[in-house]
Amino acid sequence: MHYENLIIGTKIYYTGDMANLPADGEIVKVHGNPFYPILYDISLDNGVEKRIARNISPVHLEKSPGRRFIIMSEYEEERNERIKQLQEMRTR
């Protein structure tokens, strides 16, 4: 996935943090030009609006322990893989 090419309507999973609960959302606006970093406005299903700067903080999207925003399809794949691993551990 090329995170600098996300479009309006891309489904996002927000992992939450100490002050905010996890939530589903989607990109509602993309800001960008050659002189500034790409910014994504994300509307979450709990009514919270977030803005992230892709070029300043790639940790927000790329796989890392501090990642806060995950493309929904990637989140679902990772979640299903974790569930599968847990099920395999249970059957041992």
C-alpha cells in the first residue's frame, strides 16, 4: 500500500490512545501540493475528526508499535492472522 496516494473514502481503523477509544473512520479530505506535506482529514464514527501529516509522521500509518491509523483492509488481515495464531495455540 502506498500511503502517499490514499484517496477520499479510504476506510481507516484508528487504534486509539490513552485519551481516545479505537474507532472506524474514513478519509474525507486530502490536502497536498509540492511545497507542503500531504495531509489527510479523517472522520471517525465516534464523531471525532483527525488530521495526520503523512510526510511528517509516517509512523501514524506504517507498521510499527506506535501506529495509530491502519488501512481497514490491512487491519482486518492482521486481525484475522492474530485470531488464527491464537486458535492454533489453543489446539496444541
